[in-house]
Amino acid sequence: MKKIIYIPLTLILCLQVGLITAQDVASKKVQAGLTFNAGANFMSPGTTKTTSDDAGSLLSIGIALHSAFKSSENLGIATGLDFDFGKNSYSPTSLTFLDYVEGEVLTQENSSEATGTMRLETRNLKTIKLSIPLMLMFRTNFIGDFRYFGKFGLRNSFLLSQKFTDTGKDILGLESITNELMSSPGEFFIYNGSIGLSAGAEWNFVGSTSLVLEAGYYYGITPYFLDRRDENKTMYNVTNILVFPPERSYYSASARQNQLIFKLSILF
């Protein structure tokens, strides 16, 4: 008989503890913690001279911050700091050449210093960026241990480093060439901004600690590459082979980057 009484009492006590915990979390104006992101990068070419290969990848780690407005628990700002490790690849659509020395692709201005020339077939990029999201957040009240939210705003990314691997052939198209750990100063725009929309759920699973799962899509609004002055461009087509040296037409890659991001955060 006592066991029968203890069971409902225990259930009631657990329910009350859960409600108190959710109320405590709901009343907090600021939540902060760790976040882990994984997703895909999609390059949208802005020129017919290049084409994007398969979707790239994104992995990141950082901190997340949710802050409610004073006048409302349901409206707030979501921000943070992420270190993004991204990959992308693209290929030229026409016969494209570039000059290089060890570790660096040369511009038109310093092409006379080249130790080699290659026909570019594919470029695989690796970047490290510092991203600062700034999102307006709308969220429900807690329903049990869960509440749901949507976000809308900007994701601001700043380039910290870039390296790429170029694959192709020699100038005659006979020998395969792979140049790894290459760089091209000024090839990439240092700032990438995107506007995005995301949605997710927050689970208050113990004490004042919450697990947050979120999915979002971000559309790039700034160039991924820097369209530089002609003398600073690196890729070129040969326009007239009847003269020596052959005439060159230099160009820059052009694209914007869109991202699909899945985010897992632990907030306190």
C-alpha cells in the first residue's frame, strides 16, 4: 500500500522540480555556453568563367549568447563567436592558366618571377574564419521542459587564413601537376556577410542547463572573392597564340557563398 502511495507522490515531486527549473531558465535574461556547428557551403558563381564543384563542408566551434529583452522573455538577441573551418572547390569552364612559385600563385604584375605555369583544372579551398552572428530571436514560453524559437539576422565572417590545392596539367597538357598549400594574397574578400533564417528547440534537461538544437540557412550578400585591379589578377586565358609571348586575358573568380548550418549548443 505504501509503495502505491509513494509512486504518485514521486511523480508529482519530479513534475514540480521540472516546472521550477523551466521557470528559472525562462526568467534568466542571459544564457551563454558552448556551440558546435556542422554544415555545407554552397558557392554560387557570379561568372560563366568558373563553376562550383560539389558542396563544401563547414565545421566550427565557439561560444553562443542568448539575451532576452527586458520587456519580454519571448524576444531577444542571439549572438556569439565561432571559429569556422570551411572547404570549397571550383573549376574554370575554359582553358585557364596561372603562374606560380613555391607556395604562391602570382599576379599579372609579378608573373615574370614565375618558376612554373599550369593549366588549372580544379581548386580546393580551405579557410579559417571568425564568425559573429547577430540574430533577432523569437521564442515561445516553456511547454514542459521545451521551448521553441526562430531567428532572423546577419552572420558576419572575417577571413583569418586561406590555403588551397591546385590540380591541373603543365602548359602543354602532358604532365599532371598538384600544388598544395598555395596562397594568393588578396584573392579572397576578407569579409563575408550573409542574411539567414533559422529555427530550433531548447531543452532544459537539468538545473539551469539547456541543450539547444538549431538548423538555419544563410544567403551570402557579399562577394566571396575580391575582384581586384587587372594587374593583380592571377588566372588568365590565352587570346592570341600567333604572337610571342601569347596575349593574355586575366580574370578573377566571382561567387557568393550560401550555407546550411546545423548547430548544437549547451547553454547555462
